[in-house]
Amino acid sequence: MRTQQGTPILRSAYQPLAYGVESVELDFVLDPTATQVTSRLRCVRHPDAAAGPIVLYGEALERVSLTVDGMAPAPGQLRDTASGLEIDVVGDVVNLEIVTRIDPAANTTLSGLYQSRGGFFTQCEAEGFRRITYFPDRPDVMARFTVRLEADKATCPVLLSNGNLLETGELPGGRHFARWEDPFPKPSYLFALVAADLQALERRVTTMSGREVLLQVWVEARDLDRVEHAMNSLVHSMRWDEEVFGLELDLDRFMIVAVSDFNMGAMENKGLNIFNTKYVLANPETGTDLDFENVESVVAHEYFHNWTGNRVTCRDWFQLTLKEGLTVFRDQQFTADMMARAAESPAAAASARAVTRIANVRVLRNGQFPEDAGPMAHPIRPDSYQEINNFYTATVYQKGAEVIRMIHTLLGREGFRNGMDLYFSYHDGQAVTCDDFVQCMAEANGADLDQFMRWYAQAGTPRVKASGEYDAATGSYTLTLSQHTPATPGQPDKLPLHIPVMLGLIGPDGRDLPLRLEGETRVGETGRLLHLRSDSQRWRFIGLGAEPVPSVLRGFSAPVILELDESDERLAFRMAHDSDPFNRWDAAQRYMERVILDLAAASADGRTMDVPQAFGHAFRALLIDESLDPAFVAEALSLPSEPYLLERMAPADPEPLRAALIHLMRELGQAMQADFLSRYLDLEVDGDYRYHPSDAGRRALRNLCLRYLMAWGGATAVELAVRQFEFAGNMTDRYGALAALVQSDSPRRAEALAAFHDRYRDDALVLDKWFALQAGAWRWSDAAPQTLDQVRTLMDHPAFSLGNPNKVYALLGGYFRANPGEFHRADGLGYAFWADQVVILDRANPQVASRMARALEGWRKFTPAIQDGIRAALERVAGSAGLSPDVSEVVGKALKG
Ligand code: B3K
Ligand code: ZN
């Protein structure tokens, strides 16, 4: 059952249920097409809730039987509702026994219990448990679970569920069973079971209190040579959480299971994390540096949920950022610490931290800023939704993490830790709200976070405008900061936020100046945290002998768009001198953005595109500076992403933008071919592959040089790329070479693609890279094949399947989301193809369809001609029969604007 289409669920309507569940015994007789689930619930009346029936949610279930305290329900006692069942009862404690039958093989939604490659897997967040059995499937109902599962032993030799294993045994007919018990009460969304043919890499480790625990990473036998890194990541995560937050693993056993068919990255089920294979498997031959990094951070993220999410969970789904924003922040801090720890020197450690921060901000700007500017814009704690699965968003996750980071910045490391300690001391074992969290942070620090709470309530990316005035006569510099958050759907008016702005002032020699505000007796540090709370505020710095250059929002201290009117010269100066590596990178990105948007305007008007010389100089200075960390240089010289640039373009026009990007890379590649070449040759990493930030940084810059060389297009570039492709000792280099060759129009392009395919034809995850690369390819010359034709052809490839989310994300996502220059082709054929695919996908898997549908939500930023084409496609999808609430919410909001 679904909610009525178009009827939103409101945060303000929260009510506890009249009956919760104290304990539940589940018994699964697993069968591909007819799995029988017996559920025994001990329901208990909620002491504070209004009187009412027992409310059970259920979806796609066949009800076999139901008893209330051992008896068949009296006539009228049991009611079927739109979302499940209601049972009228009188006692404070009521025992229900419910038998249902489900069809895992037919479950293409990958929510609830489903099959993948012959095994059984579950995914219950947010509302998948109701697709397994009738239950008060809400996060504020926390119950103790015991689970018995039985299955065919030959096809499913491994039987897993949450918590501790109590018993296993053989059954007649080639079947076997296992019983599991989870000692911690949990909401149903954290339930999991796995029955499949898997093998485990195991490790025993001792926790901070001296308990020995068993860690297992379960994968198919053929993948056992790719799990070492995930296991190491798990051990590192455990240690980090002990050291940084004093949080210890609370179970005797912790399991990770990899599955090939999975809607998202991974899931933090208590003691039994289930992962998309993409975020578990990595070895040098098949995984890039980025894959290694992703595995480490996703393993950490899910592990950290054990405390932030599982021990303390969400009262309702509107509070999702309570666990997600906080856990993303924790995994970001973990990654930064891991990178810094591996570095060879303090300077390298600082740079490694900055590179991690840059990567976080790129993700925010590319994914969250467009979301916040479109029809799906919502606060990190939304006020309403039609389908909760649509709200696992960049806003809830990434902006949510930025909000937690600001609290960390405001309170300091120790203050934040004290707040966390208080949070667990008050709320362990509870389902709580974002207010409860912020209240603990405030109470532990005697801080006032009332105004800060607006970050939870207001959607839209705030603009912070900075302007400065130097008065030579008094040696003072007045900085004015003002803020403005644009209107978003349903929120026309915004209030001023509490915005922490980290500031530095740079002297003419490029060094930071010690700061002294008017009224202060002493000169302070070179960095200052300013608290912007009103629409506009001023700060007057004194004792300055010359006009400083402001460096505002260092470290990206708040998730805002900084409007700073800087000349090209100032940008070049900060690119060369800003002591804050984040802002140094940002100066390079801003300068590049300015140049690209100018080129795009020229291209749109049919004028010649000229790359300013001064920009070339500033770019080259970074390229040839061997004292800089290569990872940092690679970030600084990478182009801003197209989704981000399209947000900055008014109106957005993907074709001239793409022309500008191609032109810029060509010009730079040609003008600096000798520099690119010499850096390319110098940066080669000797020895065996290791996943290490300094090696990864060298590979990243080297591959970037190769792409610039290829953009220029000389025969040498092709030769270098072919050689790198053929002799690569790891996937980062092989894939890097292939990505460069895909830019070329030489016959080597097709040869390399074919060779890559043949080498990895049986490797699903590597083939995903091959699909994505072709779907996302730019057309560097008119001779290059049309991307849409390529995508259509690749859909017929035997390894492609619309039923496998990774394949859809790689091929269709690679085209719809990662290739705006091709997708928005003038004839509108891209949109027609999009509409066809969204409708087809929606019949099988609404969550995946909805993600693809979201590719066009930002359509109103485009030129009128483009808008016409997109509107027609949106209307076609909106008008198709039997649309899921997921896709209907997305296209409905897109059309409504
Ligand atoms: N909590 C899960 C996401 C569940 C998504 C449901 N549609 C993964 C995570 O954030 O850790
Ligand atoms: Zn999470």
C-alpha cells in the first residue's frame, strides 16, 4: 500500500503509536518464490500516547494467518487500511502471531527481502520491513529481535542475521537453519538477514575495554582476493571511534556482507552491515585510488552508525539528518585523519587534510548546491515529504554534515566531544530528534545555539557577500559581510542565519597578517572566526600598514556561496599565496570558472574564444611548482564540474559550456605541452601499488597531465596514453589512460576500449567503469560517435541489465547526470530517451527510477528552447499510468517549480 499520491506527510503531524513492540520473534522459511514469515510480537501500550488500535504497516504481503493472544480476531476487530492493518485491543500487553508469505524472486524493488545471484538479502531502511511482515514499521518503535531462518543448504550455506549466533542445525530435505539474537532493542529498519553462498575473511581484534570480537567480511568465493582493504578499513574505523569519541563496538561479532544488486551504497543494519559490492571490493588490479578511498569511507560511515544511528536513532524520518549528517561528518573527519596519519611530514599531513576537505566541498557544490536551487530544495530537516526514499539527499547528508561541522567549529574539538558524551549519556537506546542533539551540544558548552537551529529549518544556499575598504590614513580595513538566502519552494522568506566565517588578511608580500580589531588591546592570531548573525555586519581591523587582501571563508567554514568581487589579479595572487590551502584551491577554481563562463558566452555568441594570458600564467605557476603536494595541484588544476558551472551560468546552456571546456583544455594543453610532459614523466610512481595519499596524489596529477596533453591532441599524447594503458600495474593508471584515450579520435580509442572490455569481461564492477566512461564521454571532434547512440547500443550489451542498479547508475546515470553537454542535445532526443527509461525503470524499481528522474529537475535554469524540450518530457512521464510515489513526487515538483 502507498500513501495517496500527492498527499504529503507532515513533520508537525508526529504522534507516538498507541502500541509499540517490546520483542519480536521472526521465523523465516526461505524459498525463492514463497517464503513464509512467522512473526510473534509482544505489543505494549505506550504510556504517553493517545488511546488507539495496534497499527501495523504492510505492503506486498500475502496474509496467511493472524491471531491476537492466541485467538482468531473477533468480527470487526481487525481492519485492512491503505497502509496495512489496525487491530482493536484492550490490554496493556497483547501478543500477536502473524504468518505472511512473500515472493523474494519477484521483488525487483530491492526493498524488503529479495534475491540476488541465488542468495537472499534484505534492505529495510526506510520502510522495507513492512514488505517482509506486518509491523509498526517506524523508527520510534524499538524492539528486541530474535530470528530463526532456514533455507536450502546447497544454495544458501550461510545464514546470517543481526547480533549473536545462538544455534545452527541440519533439517531434512537438504535444508538447515540458524538462530540469531540481537541483544539491543532496535527499530525495524535495522533488521537484516542474509542467506547465500558466501565466504568470509575473518579477523579477531580486541576492543578498548579488552573484549575480543570477531570481524567478518562476507563475499562470493571469487571475490576473496579483494576484501583485505575493507577489513583494514573496518579495523581502522573501530580504533578511530575509540580514540576520538571513546565509542566501542558493543557486539561480539560484526559482519559486512557484499551484494551485487543494491539500490545505494551500503546499510548499517545492527551487527550485519550489507554493502553494495562497489564499496567493499577493491584490489590494485580492479580498483582505482578513488575506489580504495570510497571503500574506506563507506566502511567507516556504516560502522560509525552503530552509535550515531543505531544506539541512538531517529524518532521519525524527518530527523534523518540526525544520523546521516552526523555520520557523514564523522566519516569525513576519519578520512582526513587517516590521510594525515599516512603523510610523511607535517606539511604533507596538512595538505592531505586540505585535499580531503576540497573533495568534500566538491561533492557538496556538485550535488547539493543544484538540489538546493531546484524544485526539490528542502531543509536538512524537511517539513514534509511524499516518499521518504526521495529524501536520502545531498542536502540531508552533505549539507547536514556541514551543519555538524559548523557546530564543531563553533564549539571546538573538546566542546564537541563533550556534547557527544552528553548526547549518549542522555539518549542511548532512544529514538530522538535533531533538537535533542543540538540541545546536548548547547548544554555541554553553555552555548546559545538557538539562532543556529535555523540551519535545520531553512532550505536554499545562503549567499554571503564580502566587501572591504582600506583606509590608508588610519591603517584600518573595514570588512562588511552580508547574508541573503534566496526563496525556495514553499519558503519565500528567510531569516538571517548564524554563519561562522573564518577570515585571514594577506599582506602584500603574500604573508598572513596578525589581526587586531578596533577596541582590542593586543594583536591576535592571523586567523579569526567571525560570527555573522545579522543581515549585514562590519568588522574594523586596525594597525595595517598596507591594503590587505581578504581571504574569506577559509576551510569552507560554512556551506554558503561567497560573493567576493575580486579582480583577476587578486585571484591570481591568492592562487599563489593564500596560506589556507582550501582558499588557494578555491581561488584557482573561481578564476577558472570566470574564464570558462566568458569562453562559453563567446561561444554562444559565435565570437572567438580567447583564453586570457594572465590566467595561463597563474595556472602554469601551480603546474610547475614541485614544492606543492601533487594531490593538491591535481585538485587545483581540475576543471569545476559541469553541474556546478551550469548553476553559475544564467541562463544555463550546456552546449557552449562544453565547447568552452574543450577549448580551454586544448589551449592549456597546447600552450604548456612541455610542462605537462615533464611533470607527467617525473610523477611516475615506482614500485608496487599501495593505496597511499602521496602515491595517489602523484597518480592523480599524472593522469590529469595526460588528459591535458591528449586535449591538445599530439601524437605523443596518444603514444604515452597507449603505453600507460598497456603497461599499467594498477587500475588507477589503466583507467586513467583509458579515460585519456576516450578523448582521442585516433583508432587507438576503439582499440583501448575493446582491450579493456576483453580483459575485464567477467568483472561486473570494472565493466561499470567501462559503461560509465562511454556514457560520460565528451565529443572532442565531430568524428566521435554520438553518445546517445553509444548508450543505446550499450544497453544491448550482455553485461548490461536494467535490473542491476550499478549498471543503471553507470550507463544511464553516466549519460543523464554526468554528461550534460551530450544529454541536452538540441534535437531533444536525449529527453525522449530519458522519459522512456524512467517509465520502464519505475515499473521494476521506483528508487532507481526516481534517481534517474531527478536528472532533469533543475530544468528551469536552462535557456527557453531547452526548457521547452524538457517540459514535454517531464509531462510525458508525469502523465504515464501507475507511476510510483517516488517518481511522481520528483516530476510533480519539477513541473510545479
Ligand atoms: N542508511 C542507509 C541509506 C538507506 C537508504 C534508503 N533508501 C545508508 C547510509 O546512509 O549509511
Ligand atoms: Zn548513513
